[in-house]
Amino acid sequence: MADNYLEKKYEEYQSRKKAGIKTGYGIKKKNTLHKTRRVFVTDGTGELGKVIVKSFRMAGNRVAFCSTDEEAGQLMAEKTGTTFHHANINDKISLDNCLRHILEDWGDLDILINTGACQTNPITETSMEDFEQLLSANLLSAFVTSRRLALHRRSQSEANPYGRIINLSETNVTTGGILSLTSTLAASLAEWHITVNSVTAAGIPEFAEDVARMCLFLCQEQNESINGENITIGGGLSKRIY
């Protein structure tokens, strides 16, 4: 029985080969499909933002970023083949208008990365003004961009089956708020096929490359089950929350 089966399959193979039909033997398998994603990074000229922008562009994605530093933004856009938008992450109207413009121009957004602001001073050396700036840059900005993307997705007649939001931060007094916001957004945005995760690093300059690699990993299509999670980078140092 087994011998007859093998003989039959071999005869089929020879017939297909003679007919010029590809048999699949000796053919190199194609890599998993790579779809060009539309990526927006907030504060793309910051220490972490620059690494994120370059990493996603080198991965073949279409990348836009915002910053208040026009000169640095334009120069970086020219060098990396990305798109620069002048916007302030501490200004909710400026940031919302920036993302609205990108959505109108691109039609949709696949990946949103909120880089936030870095500050590691202990609470005794953090003024109330500093704290308000951190809340605005890390929490309010993430809410503004996530809300705008959710409103856009809700308005579309055809659903986009893919979406990623990643909130980044260096360990500081707003870390707990970012983790809570990430968890809430993950539940709220699931119906639009958007996963929301956060990455917390003990020190941005030291671990920027690691953070970028983690972002790329979270944005892989097969990792859609990772949602509402926080990944810490930097070992035990990342647990030092002031």
C-alpha cells in the first residue's frame, strides 16, 4: 500500500516536471510577507525618538515624526527619508492637529509610538511645574494621539485588522500613570484591532537601542496577543520608581 502510494506520487511529480509545472522541490520559500506600515513617532528628535524613527525606517516602514525643533527635524527627515511635522507634544491642540493631518494624508495609521519625556529626578527635586510638564508630555500626549486614532478608526467603513500603540517612558514619577493608561487603552481600543503596550527603561541613553528592538518586536503581526502589558528594560534599575 505504502509502496503504491509512493510510486503514484513519484509519477505525478515526473508528469508535472515534464509539463513544466513547478513542483515546489528546490524552490526557496519566501519569507513571511512584509507589509509596509505607516508609523508616527512623537518627539522624534529626542534621544529615544531618533533611535525609534531610524529603526522603523530601516525596517522598511513609512515613518513620520513630530518635534518642536524645526532645524533638527528637517535635517533628520532628509537623512532618514522620513516626514517631519512641527508639533509640540505638550500642546494638545498642536499634537491633535498634527495627527489629524497625517491621517488625512495617509488614510490611516498602523503604528503609533508615544516617546514622552525623560526625567529621573527624585520627587524632592521635581517642581510642580516639572510634574505638570511630565504629565502633559507622557500622559496627556498619549491620550490625545490614541483618542485621535480611535476616532479615525471608528469613522472608517472598512476595518483595518492591524494596529499598534506603544507608550514609552524612562522611570519617573509618571510611570504608574502610563502603565494604568496603557491598560485602559488596551481594553478600549481592542474593537479596532489595536493593541496597546508600554515599554519602561531605567535609562534612555543606555537602553535606547534595546527599547527600539522591543518596539519592533511588539509590532510584528504575529504578536497581536501581547496587549495591555508593560515591558521593563534595564534589569533591576527599572524598578526604581520615585
